[in-house]
Amino acid sequence: MAGFLYILSWVSTLVHICLGTLALAAALYYLAELVEEYTSTAAKFIRYWIWVTIGLYILLFLFESLPSSIIICGLVSQLVHLSILRTFPFLFLSSLPFILGIVLFFVNHYLAFSYFAAFYYPASEVLAYFTLYVWLVPFAFFISLSANENVLPTHAETRPLLSNDDDFVTGYFNKRDKKYGLLAFFNYLKEEFFPQRGKKAF
């Protein structure tokens, strides 16, 4: 009987993982819809949280004994995030600030993992550092990748939108057909795995 319960515990763990994955996907989908619907509010939230993170780094420098390299790299990362935010909701993946932000994201992880591997901290404190200092702002940018799909065209977009002999409006709507953001990815998965039934015509 004990062996049977052991097997059931693994089955239960798999069920919990599946349910947790579905809950995470639903939450990401909802957040991506919120960002598309309230783009200016999302930009304000990201800006406020960048400044909060800068303040948290200063408090970390004052009250903890973390290496200055981690503090400096984190502060530079937040300044880069502010630079990325200048063009929000248009996030240019090939721009220098965006590429630099990705590089600093991995450098922050390397420095933090190296430090926490050498010095013991409780798991909750390590998780708090990564969540508030390293992950939250990049995560906000990640779910905002599709935010520019519902934004009206501006003069800054005029050149990329025009192709061959297309006029401004045609180029804009042709571009809108090609969606690459998080919400578009979830919509694609929804259509693939849960296709909608055609409505009956009476």
C-alpha cells in the first residue's frame, strides 16, 4: 500500500505541475491583454518600478554586504531599461539599448549566482533578490512586446511601414497582420489546440 501511495504522489505532482503551468499561461495571457488595452498605464508602471528598483539597489548597498559589482551592474541595467522605455510601446529588438539590456540581464544572473554560490543566504532571500531586482522589469518588457500592435501609426513609423508602392494606410494594416508578441503567441496556441467551432447559419 505504501508503494501505491508513492506512485500516486508522483501522479499528483504531475497534475499539480500541469495545473500550475495552465494557471501561469492564463495569467500571462491576461497580463498581455491588459498591457495592450492600457499601454500608457503599463508604461507608467514600468517606469515607476524601474525607479523603485534603483531605490532598492541603493538600500541594498547601504544595508547589505553584496559586492559593488552586483550593485553597479544592477544600476546600469535600470538606466538601460529607462532608455528602452523612451520608445515604449515600440520595442526595437535590434536597437543598442535592447541588446545591451539582454546582455546585462545575463551578466546580472552570472554575478548573482556566483555570489550566492559562495555565500549562504536563505532560499527566500535569494528568490526575493532575483524577483525584485533582476526579473520583474525584464518580465514587464517581455509581456509588453505585443503592446504596439494596437497602437495607431505615428510619423516615427512612416519609413518602416512603407514598402514598394504601398501607401501609408496599406502598409500599416499589412504590418498589423504580422504579430509576433506574447499575446499573438498565446492566440496561436489557442487556435491550434482549441479551434472555435463555426457558428450555424439559420
